[in-house]
Amino acid sequence: MDLSVIIALLNEQESLPELLSLIREVLSRPVESSGGRLLDYEVIFVDDGSTDLSWSFITAEAGKDPRVHGIRFRRNYGKSAALFCGFEASKGNVVITMDADLQDSPHEIPALYSMVAGGTYDLVSGWKKKRKDGLFSKNIPSKIYNATARRVTGIKLHDMNCGLKAYRKEVVKNIEVYGEMHRYIPYLAKEAGFSRISEKPVVHQARKYGRSKFGLSRFVNGYLDLISLWFLSKFGKKPMHIFGLFGSLMFIAGGIIALWLIIQKIYWQSHGMPFRYVTDQPLFYLSLLAIILGMQLFLAGFLGELISRNATERNRYNISEKC
């Protein structure tokens, strides 16, 4: 199969008929990169616990068109869970994800498909260069968020969180999207060894129906997820390298300070000079605190190593080819 289009949705019954109609219209025309033939495609709707009539529409369309498939969650699990299940079910050599609110235009599908199917890129992310969102509610926060993400991940994308993306099949089958990590799929792909990542400016349309399912809290959560992802990718399999390092530094610094205070007190006392008892000096208690925290950090790293070495996936690696 050439193409899988995955659409994660929550209560989007108004937009689904128009969205599916546009996808069918776009893919009813030959794509130049496929040799001028029609693409063999499927559309996978992942209903993330909708309470409206979204699932009724999906089941009705799936009954009429074998290219339409649906996955329904019993409750709302989040976009990452929806994409994970969609990735597992997909059969296309190229996988395209898009939102169901019509802000992502289906007319971008052929160009995105061509960029990946041509073998040049592993992943192509959409870039909403001219956003139709509110200036202060989404536009400015999005610019700050993306600037931070570029700095931390080293991936030069202007809009990492854009829902409109195209992937090689191997990418979606070798990454695990969980929690709220859908924002950082390009980073997950990079860490899995798929470094050919690019972007394409795409049309961003104003929302026609309903309202956004994401509040301002997504920026706080996104920042915390970014830190977690960076930490796990760097030290997930070698926790002693970070906890042991800082623990050792704190323990050594605290020990040196405490020893210096004791030696200083003994020296002044033996030479008849005025002196303070070591226990009367606040610095002594700070040094004890550093020693205790250093021991705890070192122990945390040691326990982390024990857990990592007994993990079932400790020797799981992405192998691209064998001969």
C-alpha cells in the first residue's frame, strides 16, 4: 500500500464529512511522484473517546468504503495514544498524520507524500508559516516553545508540534509515542536513527467548527515533556553518569568544606587564637547537607543502573539492514 492517512480526533462530528470528502477528492487524482498513477491508500480514524456522533460517522463510512478504517477508545487517552495505535495499524509505505478540525488542508498530502516517497527524507513536518490562531493565545507562545525545542533537540524545525506530518513506514514502526510525546515525534525519530528530517510550509486554515481541545497548559506540559525526553535520551540507559557525577561532586565538596572547618578550628585553638566551634558555623551544616544529598544522588544513580540493567529492553536497538 502506498499511503496511510491517520487522523486522531475528539468530538469532531461537524468537520469529519468535509475532511473525508476532501481527502477522497485529492487522492482521486494521479500523483506525479508515483509515476502518474492513483495512490493505493487508506484512511484511519482514531476516535479518542468522543462523546458526540463522530464514531457513528466513521462506522458508516467504513461500511461503505474499504479504504476507511476506525479505531475507538473507550475513554479519552490523549493524542499520543491515538497516534501510537494508528501507527501500529497503518500499512502504507508513507504515513501522513493530520488533525480532524480542517485546520490542516488535505491538499498538502500529495506534496508531503512525494517528499518522503522519493527517498530524500525520513520525516517531513508541516510548518504553519502564517498561523490563523490568536496572537497571544497560540501564536507567540508557539514561537517561544519552538525556539526552545530547536535549542534543546538540535532539530531546526519552525513548527515541531504541527499535526500535519509525513513519515516513512520504518519511522512509525520504530518509535514509541506515549504520554504527550506527540509534540516531539521528530526528536523521537532522530533518537531512533532517522536523521533526514525536513519541513514544508503548509496552509493553516481557521477552525470552522467547534473549539480547540488544548488549553494554555499544553505549553507548560510541553516544556516538562521536553526536559523528560532530553534526559531519557541522554541518560535513560546510563543514569549513574548524571546522578553519580553530581552526587560525587556534592559529596566531595561537602567533605572538603567540613574537613577545612575542623582543621581551621584545631589550628586556631592550638595557637591560642580566638576560634569558633565548628558546630557554631552555618557553613558546617551546609557541608553536611551537601554530603547527605551527594550520597542520596549517588544511591539514586546506583539504583537506576540496577533497574536499567534488568530492564527487558536494555538491548533493544534499531537495526536498519542485515545481509
